[in-house]
Amino acid sequence: MLVKEYHPTHKLISVVFDIESPHGDAMRNTFLGLIRFGALGAVTLMMNVGLTAFLHEVMRLSEEFAFGLSLVTVFSISFVACRYVVFENAWEGDPRNQAFLFLISSLGFRGTEYMAFLLLHSVLGIYYLVALPTILVVSFFAKFLYYRRAVFAASGGSRTSAEARGYK
């Protein structure tokens, strides 16, 4: 059984999915990363709502300030989770560079989502409850691929080599 020493979830994933090849299965690894990315998205959605509600209802902060503080907090948690849980070998890269790229690309994705919404809904007249999920689903996959290949890509070497992936 192949186990990554530096990543605690890999032993469980290796056992559950019976990963035996030292080179790994590129499709399986991508699929597992996509599952982790989707789970992170679901968790951060709940965290955003819950933290905003807590800060407003319990701490008596304004809704606007509570949501802003929640966004910053959840953004930071998302970065750490992407770096150490979602994307394999991301720990090899420079964390400051990755944080900067994550911030810039996150802002870019949000701006692009908004522009796409304006195009589909305001210009083309597509019902907003059709346009919005369409944009968000496309954006989810685009973000996963971009983060995986540009922001959190393994430094040095092939992503498919056993040595670069940390297998023993």
C-alpha cells in the first residue's frame, strides 16, 4: 500500500481506494482532489454562514462587518486547506507566492463570475436562477484546474513521478 508520510488523509485514501501503483492513477488522483475541493467548498459555505451569524447574533457586530470578517477568515482557512489537504505537493511551493496568487486569482474568479452573470442575465436575458448555478458550476471546475495547475502546482519534477509525490 502506498502512503504519503506528510499527508494524514493519504493513508485512509490509499486504503479506501486501494491505490497500488507507485505512479498513481492520474484520473483517480484528479478525482480525489476534486472531491476534496468540493468538500472544502461545502465546509467553507457553512463556515461563512455560521461565522457571519455568530458574529452578528452573538457578538453584536453589524451584518456587513460580520460578513466581511467571515470572508477574510474563511479565505485564510481555504488557502491553508488547499495548500495542505486539497492539492498534493502544494507544500513544495513558496507559501507567500501561493498566497498572493490565491488572492489575485480568487478576486479574478469572483470578478469573472459577476461579469458572466451580467452577460447571461442582463444582456442575454437568461433567468437568474438558471444563470447563477451554471456560472458557479463552470467556475468550480475552472478554479479547481487553475489552482491545481498554476497556484498549487508541485515545484520541480513531474506530478506523476513517485519521487515527486512522496511515495516510499
